[in-house]
Amino acid sequence: MQKYTRKEMREIMEVRGFSERTITVYINHIINLAGFFNKAPHTLQPEHIHQYQVFLVQQKQVSWTFFNQAVCAMRFFLTMLQVKTGL
């Protein structure tokens, strides 16, 4: 699978009219996701996403807003990765 850089993610969000704050938040969520598994984000599988979501809810006990932002960031990242790789 091809690498998907922060720069590319930022550019796609800018073209789509995302606010600077949303771009920053989404990128930070993907960084946190990758850091949790100590792997590049483009190498993660759907089961990793599920494990991370369970961690956020059960261990970190994040707010609904934080959780929703994380899910939206992951969904955006995975969708853009699929578009880039033609999956």
C-alpha cells in the first residue's frame, strides 16, 4: 500500500474547504492512532481502528466530541487512502 503523507492529507482537506483547526485536529488524531500502534498509519488494518476506538472509550474515557472527531479523522484518512490507491 502506498504511503499517505501528512502533506497530502493537508492538501486534500484544504481543497475541500476544511478549516485550519479541523485540519490540525484530524492530523493529530491520525498521529495519535499511528503512535498507539507504533506503525505508519497507512499500514493499519480495520481491526487496528476498532482496537483504538475501544481504547479511547474504555481506557482513556474520552468525551463523545473527542471520540467523534477521532472517528471522523480516521474515516477521512481511510477514504482518502482508498481513493489514492484505487481500492
